[in-house]
Amino acid sequence: MQRLMSLMRSAMEKYNMIEAGDRIAVCVSGGKDSVALLYALAQLRRFYPIPFEIEALTLEMGFPGGSDFSPVADLCEKLEVPYTLKPTEIGRIVFDVRREENPCSLCARMRRGALHDAAKALGCNKIALGHHLDDAAETFYMNLLLGGRIGCFSPVGYLSNKDLYMIRPMVLAFERDVSRAVGRLSLPVVKSKCPADGNTKRQEVKELIRTLEKDYDRLRIKTIGALQRAGVDGW
């Protein structure tokens, strides 16, 4: 966790993610990335030179069987972080009503809209997302291979229609850094009930990058370095 927090602090400072008085909604899906982000930000707020507040926010997606987020609620209580669990019908709409052949795109759009509205209702001016360096590299290659364009999500983004900033404090950390921190601290992870979990284009690209790195060393690092040197999407 110390390594993860160090990398997060580097990203926060490099991209000016935190300003005095920020009230940040930490998006907690229950997966390892979001839980690690929550824990690390809760610790960083104690000694970070710029004061900020955090709220934990979970969207209940409405997948069949539901998910038990009580371990996340218990963690928030221990961390002294306010926790909001907001029920939605996103899963039912995507899979039962619309019956999307490619559900991830619609689900992501609906999830973003619900997240933005919930964060504003909590009085937050920023939303923290748990994307790490691996996610950034995967997004770059997904955009290139599937969409024919050069691009990635930004470390910091601004939504003018909502007056909200999106920050990604873990963008300089590898997925393995996150996994190790979660494992060593035995942080609670809630398994996704999404029917498409583990069977997506992102998973295909993740496996492709792993294969390529056997011949092209440090491909993920080189990809992020290229984004930074070119100044693509705020990198």
C-alpha cells in the first residue's frame, strides 16, 4: 500500500488533481481497484498537504441476484468515510429490456450518468475513479484496434454540463501494485454479478498486451510514455 500511495501522490501532484476544499466522490464498484482507491485516499487525506474530503459512492447495478456491499460499508465505517449505496435499474435495462448484443457501451453510458447525478447530489465537485496504468494502456489499444483512433481517457477531465471533474489518482500504478495492496491488507472485494464480466473486448486486449510484452518489453510503460510526450488527452 505504501508503494501504491506513493504512485498515487505522484499522479495527484503531476496532474494537479486536488485543490483545497475538494469534496470527492470515490466511485466504489466493490472490485479490487475501487476498494484500493478508497482505502488509499482515506489514508492520504490524513497527511496530504492540501485538505480534501471524500465520500464513498456505490451504484447497485440491478443485476440478477444482486450483490452484498455490506463489507464495503463496514470498511467505510472503519475508515470514517461516509458511504452511499444508490440502487439503479441499469442491469435490467441493458440485459432484459434492451437485450444489447454489445452491452458494455450502453452500460458505461448509463453508469456514468447515474454516477454524475449521485455525486452532485452529495455535494461533490470531483469524482475519483479507480483506473490504473494497465487500464490506460488497454484503452489506448482498444481505441486504436477497434475504433481506428489515437486516444485514451484523461488523468483529469472536466464535465462542463455537470460542473464536475473526473480524476484518476492510480493512473501511474500497475494493476499488480493494486492487487498486492488489496491482498496484503485483506481488503474486501465484491464479485461483479454482470453477465458479461470477464468476456469483453477489454479482456481480449489485456491478453493481447500480455502476449506482446513477451517480445516487446515494457510495452505498457512505453505506451503511457508516448501519451505523455505527445500530450494526448491531457497526459
